[in-house]
Amino acid sequence: MKINLSGVETEFSDVSSETYRTYVFPKQETVTIDSPHWLYVSKSGGHRLIDDKGFSHYIPSGWIHLFWQVKENQPAFVK
């Protein structure tokens, strides 16, 4: 899916096979995105996500762990 970010068309990857994804940061803070649908990874390593409700999320690089659960009969890794 192509989305316009600040005047630049950007290709997002479909991650709608995931039920959620959780980012863990160095001090064990976590951020969980439920029902992510689209993902773009920037050159700096930040993740831009769009969830199933149309909310946009930005996760800065610097997290130390990322985990997710996929829906039944979906691939564990999409990219």
C-alpha cells in the first residue's frame, strides 16, 4: 500500500496477519499495537504503523525486543 508521508509516496508492508505487536525498550517499558495493518520502517529504524481503526503510530528506534502473535493459519514472518 502506498501512503503519502510529507509529500513523499511511501510503500507500506501488509502486517494484518498479526493480532498485536509489542515493542520492549531498554528500561522494560512496552508499547503494544493491537491489530496492526500496515508497517513502514524508516531509514533511521523507526516504525510507522497503521492499525485496523486507522490510527497512526510511530515507534522510534531504540527498542531492544519486538514480539507479535499472528492470526490462525497466517505466516509468522511477513517481511
